Amino acid sequence: MLFAGLGGLALAAVSASISLTFPAAWVATGALALSGLIAVAMGLIPGVEVGDTHLAQRRTRIPWTDIYQVRRLATTPLIMRLTLATREETLVIHCGSRVARESLLHDIRLMSRGAVIDGVSYREFWGLGAEEPAKPKLRRYPLLLADDEAEVERMFQQLKSVGHLDPNNSPPDSGPGHN
């Protein structure tokens, strides 16, 4: 998402130069700049981690027992407002794939056992009598797809082994297989 936003901003710069000659192109420039800025902002949002005892985003760790209310504000990107027992409110934002967003929403609702979920008590929301649903296992909700993550890991390993990523300036005997 971050690179798409940067690409949009680059296209907005090109469109701005064209707009100097053709004033009607300012509309496209504005649209590209706005969408590029939104994509960059979404790309900078960190992932969310669901653990057995807490929810974490950035350096913020929220124990499940502290969550009083869960309210979904938006689906794409997933934006949830969590009200804590202290009546403090915090937003959880996740811009991953549709499947990751749905899974994260489900897991947060499931783990917030003492919370009111979208205006309904936990037991009513899940339609429970005496039994409770199974706990989900620890999950991370990354922002990158598996292929992108593998590419980043490959580039990191290459950078670590040779000290830079530019193949044109690397010494002939150094490479991913040489130390």
C-alpha cells in the first residue's frame, strides 16, 4: 500500500507538470495527490497482534479484560473503537486483505469476553448459554502478502550479506552465497 501511494504521488507530480500547459488536468492532479496521500497513510499503519491475554498494535498492549466495548466503525479499512474499562477509547485500524480484516474482527470480538459488542452483550452476540466459544490461537495480521514478505526477506538477507542492494556496485566475489 505504501509503494502504491508513493507511485500515486509520483503520478500526481507528473500530472502537475502537465497541468501547467493544460489547466483541466489539475482535477486529475488533485485526485492523484489525494489518493496517493491516503494510500501512504494506510501503508504506514502497523499490523495488529492478537494474543491469549492481549491485543497489540504499535507499542500499545491492551489486556482483553480491560475491554469494555467493541464497536466496528468501518470495514475497509477495518476500523474499530475499543472502549476500555477506564472509559478511555482507542482505535484499532487494519488495512490488510479482506480475509485478514474479517478474521481480525472475529478474533477481537471473540476474545473480548466481558465486552459489549456493537451494542449487544458478549453472550447475546455469540448466542451463548453456558458454553463459550473456543479461543483462537495467537495470530499476527501482517500488511504484506506472503510473496511481498518473501521478497523483503530476500532483499534483507542480501543486504545483510553484502552491505548493500545494488548488484552493479557489488564486488565480484560477494553475493548471496559468498561470505
